[in-house]
Amino acid sequence: MFKGLSLVFMLLLSLSAHAEYWPAEQWPTGPTVTGPALQALETYAFPPRDEATRKGIRTDALLVIRDGQLIYEHYAGPTTADTPHLTWSISKSLMATVLGVAYGEGLFKLTDPVLKFYPPLEKHPTMTMADLLHWASGLDWQEDYEYAPLKSSVVAMLYTHGFSLGFGSRIKGINALVGNFLLFLDFFFS
């Protein structure tokens, strides 16, 4: 497994993170990637699927953007470019990257209240951007799936209350002082 992951990281590290332009409706395409590293990546990430057991690596899609251009795009199973796809926890990394750029451009301060950018959290006016970025929101949120599905806030959001951007405003309350409690809160970054 580490061999496969190292191939992915080598491919990603070889790419520049500097995007020179942003796409409109479609990403502009760049030079086609070829070679043994790509072959190894595809062999690892897209093995034949066992739909009966659903075991093993089950990559649905992989896209690589380099210098603002799409240089690699591959889909598996029923997934296509038009298939909506939940990003789950990876969205935290993407959001943190975007927030890092926004912070660097002076678009917000760590001391800014989250309410300034997300009005549904009006019941929690002391929560700051730093609290969210440090996983210290203090919100009463239970992210259990298998171990306590009946108490899971995620299961409630997805299957009972229904998802909406306003779901955050219905969170029961604070279970610790804001800024003083480390809480893995996937909801605000997913």
C-alpha cells in the first residue's frame, strides 16, 4: 500500500501548485501525461472492481491540475465527469488550502467571528475563524457512524433532517467553551 501511495505522492509532488489562470466552465487541458509512473498509478488506483464484496481500492475518479491546466482525468465504475460526488473529509484539506490563500490575501482575520461569513451560526457569535481552523468550535456534534449510528449528527443530517446549508444553525448547542475544546467537526468543511 505504501508503494502505491508513494507513487501518488511522487506524481503530485512533481506538479507545480502555481495556477496561472482559472477555468470558466471547463478546465483548459495541458500536455498529456504518459510513462511508467502513470501506468503504476493507474494500476494501483484503478484495479478491477469486485462489486460483490466491495473490497479493495475503489477509486471513483482522479483529476490532476497543473499550472491551471487539466493534465490527467480518469473515472471508474459508474462515475463520470458529470456524476456528483461527496468529498467527505478531503474537503477539509481543500477548504484549509483555500482559506490559507484567502488569509494570505488579507480577506479575513483569524479573530473574525464565523458569523461574519456564515449567518446561520448566529447562535454562536463568539466562534472565530481560528476556532474552526483549530477544530475547537465547541459545538455539540457527534461524528460516529458504525459505533453509535443513532447518536450520529452526520447520519441525522444525511438521512433524517435532510442536508441543507442551514443545518449548522440547528446544532443543539455548545458542549464546551469555544476555543477550549478540540472537536473533530467534519460538517463545516464537508
